[in-house]
Amino acid sequence: MIKILSYGSGNVKAIHNIYKRLNIPSEIASSADALANADKLILPGVGAFDETLDQLERSGMRQVLDHMVLERQTPVLGVCVGMQIMGNRSDEGLRDGLGWIPGEVKRLEPSLLEQKPHLPHMGWNTIAPTVAHPLLEGIDPERGFYFLHSYYFSCSNVEHILTTTTYGVEFASAVHSGNIFGLQFHPEKSHENGVMIFRNFAEI
């Protein structure tokens, strides 16, 4: 069963509806007890780094999540800020991140951007896969995905970068480490490519 974490951050209903259309079992989980029978986890996130972490801790799911991801090796997919909090820290906040993938979150540099408004990076953009991976099976990189962010995940280890995207600078738009996956873009807003990402994650 795929559990979509609902803790006050992220568009959980849109993700849940995609899995309904795919006839893939999923549930929205808003408590630690609701995660008990999960074999995969989706960690959405919208907004600021520190507030997202605060919301996750207030939900009571933080400790269980660490156990499931790090000890039980349950596959997890972080989306947008849900990906960013997987790192160690962020220029946007003061709190320590989850520390699941070594790296830090940095602000996109407006002086390197030609198009206005410079930030946030909003709209469709392409991706460039760095390796072949089942999560990307059937994806059209040139069609790309929908982005909405001003900060990006800077991996300490380049081997953790799954795809890159360019917006002023080249940044990691998808990351992975073992059972842990993160997406800077919003697959729930990315039509066929996004649906394929969710299907592929269900089959990993």
C-alpha cells in the first residue's frame, strides 16, 4: 500500500486521485499509526523549509518515518520541499533537515537568470537524466515537468543526482539514494510524464 503523507504541506489529494485513476492502491495518511502497513511512502511539501519540518514533527510522523525509511528501507518519494527537507540544511531556514541524502538546499541566483520574473522558477522545463533508472521509464525528457521553486537541492555526492535541469544554473531536479527518491518538480501537475513517474514509483 502506498501511503501519501498528509501533514499540512503538499497537494495530497491530487496525488491520491492519480493513483485512483491508475487503479493502484493508495491512502492518505495523517498519523503515525496510519503508516503501519505502508510498503511505499510519498512525502509532498509546499512552502518554506523550516515550516515544512515543523508541520511534519507536529503530525507525529517524523520518528516513524525515519525508522521506516532508514531502518526498514521503505521506498519514499519526496516532492518539491518534500525533497528538499531530505537534505542536511537549507539557505531558506535555520533547522536541520532529515539528513537522508547528503547535501544542502541553495537559493537560485537571480543575477544568472535572463528571463523575468527571475524567481520563482515557475512553469515547464526539461530534464536531463544522468543515468537510466526505472523511475524514469517511459518519461519524455523534452516534454519535461512543471516546476515552482526558488531553492534547489545541491547533492554532496554527484552519484545521487538522477536528473538535472537548467534555470540560470544546472541543478539536480531529481535525486536518489537506495530506497530514497526526491523530485524538485511537481509530477502531480505534469500530465502524462507525472502520471508515469507515479506509476513507475509504484512498481519499484
